[in-house]
Amino acid sequence: MPVLITGGTGLVGARLLPRLVEAGVKCRALLRGGKAAPAGVPVVEADLLDPTSLREAVQGVSTIIHLAAVFRTPDTDLIWKSNLEGTRNLIAAAKAHAPEARFILASTSNVYDASSSRPGREDDSPDPQHAYPASKLAAERVLRESGLNWSILRLGFVYGDRDGHLEALPRHAAHLKMHPAQRMSLVHHRDIATTIELALTGAMDGHVVNIADEAPTSIYELVTLVGGTMEPSSAPLANPWHLHMDTSLARRLGFRPVVRTVYQAVEENRL
């Protein structure tokens, strides 16, 4: 039975799909009209905001990997509509037409309280401050209450494979006035595939799981790694655990990152 992937042409999906195909996973891509999947991957044209279009996409699948999301836009209505309503529609289609399918939802580390006294942990009370993480958290809740076989992957800062995400950090850090000593949990695209391959075995069923590598890294170091500059500072860091996740649950469930640190990614030309 095939695995259905939404968001297959996005920042994460475009790098995950070829890896799953290479690993021998039979994939099906849900795409809006006019978009093309990697060679050899069947496409079902559908729109997450059109519930009637989703029936064909989910029928006969063993797993749904839901990556599609909207996040870099000032249009908060679009963020909520896409990330919550779209997910709710996909869940409803799965319940009606593929009730035995495993449903894997990609979420974000940004749901955690910025002022936490320790790294964000899956059983913490979340406190997202922006539309994107708030909408993802709401989608998480809908999935957890759906009755489906679910898992939720809260991803750290995703980078690598020349996706441009890390390269954009100097601009975002300056705009957001980020402290150079702020450390951030990261995950390379290679290890999103590592995670998904593990989740497909059922190892993460019924769990919300933080996914990141082994070395949260400072904003200053990351900006420097991509050739940017940042004013150094020894001022006190107000929220030292912001953007830093506890990944001990992922390790207990069997996750072992292949790209263990961003410095390994640099050495292996994986940026």
C-alpha cells in the first residue's frame, strides 16, 4: 500500500520524497494542479481546502505524511486556514476513506514557551506566540482527538541540502533582534528522512516527539557558518532555553541522527 505525502514540493517534502523512494517506500504525492513530483511518484491532484478532492488521495494508503503548511507570510488568516482547516479536512478524509492509515503530522519546536526554565519537552504546556506555531498546535490537537493512529513530529530548525533556510538566518536574526548567544535545536533534511523511516515502522505511534540533532548551536555560530556577520554581545540572555528542545524521548524511541551536528554537515558538504 502506498504512503501519501502532502507538501511534496515544499522545503521539506521536495527533499524527503526522493529519499523515501530511494529507500524503497512506495509513495503517492498529493499536489495542487500544475505541480510535478519526482520521477516515478504517482500524483493525485487535490486541494486541502477542498474536502471533496481528498477522497481519491487517501484511498488505499497505509500512511499519510502531512507536511504541507504555510508559514512565511504576513497573512495570518491564510496560515490558520491552511494549517488548521486543511489538516482538519485531511483528517476527515482519512477517517472516512482510510481509517486504518497511520497519520504522521510535521509540527514545530516553536510551540514551546520562550521563557521555559529548561529545554522544551513534549509534555510541557505549550505557549506559541505567533500564528504559524499556534496553528500547528491547534492541528496537533485535532489529530490527537481524531481516533486515528497518529504521531506528531516537532521539528527543530530545518536546514541543509541547499534549501536556503540557514542562509536566510542572518537576515532573520537581525530583523528579530536575536541574541547571538541564543542556542537553537537543528535537524538536517537527511534526518527528517531518518525520522520518517522510523515512524513508518510504528515506533512513534501515539507520541508527540521532538526531533533534532545532538548539538543545539548558537545563532552567532550559525550566522558565521553561512558567511554572515553579527554583532557579538555578552549581555545576559533573557530566555536561555528558547528554541532548545529536549530530545530524550526521540532517542528512547530509536531515533539516531545521521547528521549529528551542523559542523558535521559543513565537513560533509551537506549545507
